[in-house]
Amino acid sequence: MFTTLVFWDDDHISAQMLAAHLAPDVEAASRTHEVIDRSARWIVEVLGLGHGDRVLDLGCGPGLYACRLAHGGVAVHGVDVSRRSVAHARQVARAEGGSVRSAALAHFRWWLRAVEGGSPGLS
Ligand SMILES: C[S@@+](CC[C@H](N)C(=O)[O-])C[C@H]1O[C@@H](n2cnc3c(N)ncnc32)[C@H](O)[C@@H]1O
């Protein structure tokens, strides 16, 4: 049985996960926010990200990386199975307005359906 959706999008589990993600000093669901700040700067530098570049953040959660990368004209598309996390990411992206050029965050349900349906090449 494919349990990803059941687990990550469960109402109770996704609420706990979001709280863990958003606790800045907790190294659990994600890294500490200080480490994420540094990692995002490192990614931008190493990849030379700039205006017009596009980033796909698979399993973006509440957008901790996606929203940090979506600056200076970098378009970030984050996908995650947790509706609660995606809703949070969208909210942050909206609130950051001008500084977040683009952070289009969407569910990845179509992919899950494909996996559950046993599409060739996916496991
Ligand atoms: C440990 S969290 C990390 C989130 C984020 N990358 C970060 O570091 O802050 C893993 C994330 O992957 C998502 N996820 C797990 N399996 C997935 C799948 N098959 N498709 C889409 N998202 C998935 C979960 O909902 C969760 O938000």
C-alpha cells in the first residue's frame, strides 16, 4: 500500500509537522532556520541563481527553502503532498509580496495518483 498521502497529509500529523518546521531552532522536520538561511544563500551562490532562473523544490513543505530562493527574479515552483504545508507556503509567499517574485506552490496529487495507479516507470 502506498502510504505517503495518508501519512504526510493526515490532519493531525501535518499539523505537528508544520509546527516542527516552523520552530526556528528545532532540528527535526527541517534544519534550523539559521542553517536554512545559510543553505539558501549557498544554493544561490553555487548555482549562480539570478533573474529568469527557475527552481523546482520537490517536497517543499511549508516553503522554507522555496520562499528564500524566490528572490531577485528567481521563479520557484514548490510541490508537496501536504495541503497544510502548501497553504502555509502560499501564505508566506503572498505576504512577502515584492521580495518574492514567484513562489507558485501546488499539490503533487496528480503524481501520487499516477504512482498509486501503477504508471510505468514510477515506483
Ligand atoms: C522532512 S519534510 C522536509 C520539507 C522541506 N524540504 C524542508 O526541508 O523544510 C518532507 C516533506 O516531503 C513531503 N513529501 C513526502 N513524500 C512526498 C511525495 N511523495 N510527494 C510530495 N511531497 C512529499 C512531506 O509532505 C514533507 O513536507
